[in-house]
Amino acid sequence: MAKHLKNIQNWDQLADSANYHSEALKALSGGNARQVLRQIIREFGTTRRNWFNERRFQVGGQLLRDGVIVKIVADATGFASLQSFNHFWFKTTGISPRFYAQLHRKPFLNEALATRQPSPPS
């Protein structure tokens, strides 16, 4: 008899813990691929891939606005490489993640960077 997948409440946390990978998401949820997909469609009205990408974009955008460097953001959002993240971000927004960060960085970070003195050459 097939095991029923319990109703998942903490989707964002689950996706973050799975590092946006399907196999890890299945393992953490305790269900099979079909059960997880049905719940994602029921909950979000979209496919797993689209939901992962929306979540990656939200988390990545917040990290970039917080001043986190692009390579760390790429790792934190589960991309295999910096190039993959850059391609995803440009395709989604039309601008590079670095330029997005410059445009949307929190004001206190802009002030801190503007007043930072360059270190003397050694």
C-alpha cells in the first residue's frame, strides 16, 4: 500500500534545506516524486522547477540586497556554478547579479562602501 505524504507546511524552509535539489526535497519530505509534485502544484499552482526558481530568485535577491557577494549567493541558492547563477539571474532580470546588487543594495551598505578608505599598498 502506498504511503501518503503528510501535508507540508514549511515549504520555504524545506526548499532551503534541500538546497533546491529534487532528490533532497523528496528525502526530506518523506514522499516520492509524484506526491511532492502534486503537493507543490496544489500549494503554488506551478511545477517544482518553477517554484524552485521563484524561491531561488527571492532568496538570491535578498542576499544581494544585503551585500552578500555573488559567488556566495550562487552557492546559497543551490547553483552548480557561478556561471549558472549569472545566466539564471540575467535571464530572469535582464541585468547581471552584480549590477542588481549595486542598484538595490541597502542604503547603509552604500554609505559604508562610499566612506571606506582603500588599504595602503604593501
